[in-house]
Amino acid sequence: MGWSGGQPSIGWYAEAAGPGSGERRSVLEAGQRLAFEGRGERRCLGIRRAGKRTPCPTAAAVPGRAGNAQCPECARLDRSFSVAADTNAADPRTYRVYLAWFGPGLVKVGITAEERGPDRLREQGAVTWSWLGRGPLMAARRTEELLRAALGVPDRIAYARKRAVRAALPPAAERAREVAELHARATALAGWPESLERTACEVADHAGLFHLDELPVPARVITEMTAGGSVEGVLVGAAGPDLHFGDGLVVDTRLLAGWALAAPQGALPSTPAPWRDLSPALPAAEQDGLF
């Protein structure tokens, strides 16, 4: 699942030649009824270079509960030329530094390529946010480190923590005020690289885009897809990689990657994909890379 132009969508990839081969996307909208089940075995997605996907040469199997649908070798190749892993420091693109708010006490500073706009913030599930500055990659990276240390905020927040606070957020005005105050503190700090341009505070809010006011309290979350395991329900909202259903089910779409998905077949009831109850105390989980 990804975000583009303010819309969430599921990306599909077909390796076989013929009609429907290659990549395509299916836009997701609140009110849709979704029903699908896993087929076969979860396989490595390979790597992306210059916007094109190279399939895994061995079509290696990937564990169902892994957040990243890559085998160790493809993951290593991906990180060998990656801004997130600091192995592509020569990236000539302009980068932006941002301040993202996910819930009370959950704030982070990060960077993203300017051409991506707010989509990276949406992919992370940021509820309220503002740009802090823009400039070359290494200047943006140094500024990120400076602000994280000065403001006492992390570069990563466990995604389970973001999900846990999503159903009980303070009013929009309170969220905006906290972001504006942190923005003022950040831009007043000394030590910014000369090549990094500070940007004015323009607080944006994704609550409406994510349909947060319409979400039921999350009751259970899919722990993995399985062959024959199904997901069925009415989509009421999406935030970050999560799909929220009307009955309180949450599907972390990172767990769908690498599976062949198909509409449930036959008259017999489907077997739900494995899930667990949600509670305030959720285990930490690594957030995906920043880019």
C-alpha cells in the first residue's frame, strides 16, 4: 500500500507476461467492501531501482510476520544504495526536513525527498505536521540530527504506538498548537547548516484524509496473512499502512506484500487471517525506512 496525491492505493505486480502484467494500482476509498484471501506462499518482492522493480532471482519465501517482504539478500542489495541507510550520500535531489505529530507525546523529526511532497508523512501515519526546512541531502541530514537532539525527539516511533493512540486524539487546535510551538523552537536554534533554508510554519492535518473521526476503536489487528486466510469487511479509513474496517479490524498492509491475493471462492465460509486483540500496551515494532 502507498499514498499518492492524497489517496491510498494497493500496488500490484505481475511477473508473468501477457494482459495485466507489470505494475498497477487500485485506489482505496472509504465505504468500499473488501474481500480477499492469501494464495500460495509469501515471496520476496525483489528490489526497486530508478522506479523499476527487479524480481528476486530465487523467488525466496518470506516469513508471514515479517514487516519487510524481502529476502536477506535483496534487503542487503536495497540498502547498499539507499538514502535511508546512508549509502547514497550523493543523491542530488532537494530534501525537506519535517516535524510529524502522531499523538500526545509522539513527535519525530525526519527528512524526505521534496518531490514526494506530503506522501511520506501520510505513509507514516502522521496526523499533524509541518515542514521545517529544505536543502541538499547532507544538510538536511545534519539538520535532522541537530533538531532531534535539541528537541529530544526520536527518529523512529514504533508503529504499534501510533495505532494505539489514533482513536483518542486531542482536538485539531491543540494538535496544531503543539506542532507550531515545536516548529518555533526548532527554527530558533543555532547551528543550522547554511545551505538549509528554514521554512515558515504551515501546520497541516491529516485527520480528515484518514477519516479518523469515523474510525471505530481498533479491536483487533491481523498478525500475518496465510494461504487461505481471508480478510472481509467495509473499509472506513486508512492511515499510514493501516486499513481500518467498520468492525474494528485493522490490517497492516505491510503484511500483505509478497502474497498473491484473490477474491474468496466457493460457498463455504472463509477462514479469517490470524489476528490478535489490541490493548493499550502493545509491543514495539520497527517503523519502515524513512524514504
